[in-house]
Amino acid sequence: MKRILITLGFLLLTACGSVANTDTPTGGEYLTYTYKTTEFTITAPEDWTVYDTFTSEYPDGMRVAFKNNMKDSDFTANVSVVKEDNPKNLTSYDLSQEKIASHKESLLNYVLVAQEEILIGAPGGETRTLFNQFTGKNTSSGPTLNFIQMTVAKADNSWTVTASYREGEDEFVIAKLLATVKSFTLK
């Protein structure tokens, strides 16, 4: 797994979408909008910065990233969507398991915190995948990060939605990250 997918540096761009109120699991309320492409939809916090154009230092499949506007000295919470090839036509569930195995090998101090089997919107109905939460470090000198991730497959392509945030992140921000990842629907 490319470590570049985990920590993102961004270029500022805007996106269109509809605005709605969302209640978070912590009881707070915030405005969201739906980011739509021909491939997928995802609901994100309205006040987060959207990036949908990337330089060559990012994977070719990077589709969009959302970054919290509250700056932190160590790391800023973000969500990214990456499209990759799926030449073996693996299921969403099997790809999620492969990604976890890859993270276990590539991240320092990797810990699988939680794993939940979920159904996510996909063409022709819902598809079964894994909703993974794990921690790890990209480098020995870098901070330990928390990740929320799921992968959805369609034929010979897959889309991985990854949220990342630092230890000690505000619970309200974590609730936004969880809601954003779970809102992903493949067209």
C-alpha cells in the first residue's frame, strides 16, 4: 500500500453539492453537502476544504480529498477517495482484507482497533465490505495516526475511502470522519 495515500498534502479547489444538516453520534450538528461524481457520491462537512486536482506526487487514482480547516501542528484530519485497478475482480470484502494485510506490513506499530462487516451502496444493490479502524506510523519519527477505511469494488476497479487523524483528536471531528466514510456510495 502506498504510504502516500495515508498522509495527504493538498491543493485548494472547490466542489459543488447540496447542503444538509447532519447529527453526529456525539449529539453535535453540522452542515454537510454531497460531493457527486460519475463514479460515486460522498457526504462531507461543508466547512472542510475539498481537493479534486492533484500533482504527479499523488497516485493516479486519487479522486478527492476533504481536509478539516482546523489546523493542527502535528496532523490535520482528512478523508480521501482513491480509485485503483482490481485485475482479479476481487469482492469488496476480499479487497478490504488485502488492504489490512498490507497496512500490517507497511505501517510501524500497526494495531487493528476495530473491524465491522457492513453493507455499502453499489451498482445493483448493496455490497458487503469491511469497515476497518486501525493505528500506525508512516515513519519512526512521525506521529501515530488513526485510520478509518473501507473499500468498494466494481468489476476490475475499486475505490478506497480512508480517513486519518492524530491521537487525541476532538470527538466531534472523529464523528465527522466516521460519517463521511460511511456515506460513500458507488454509482
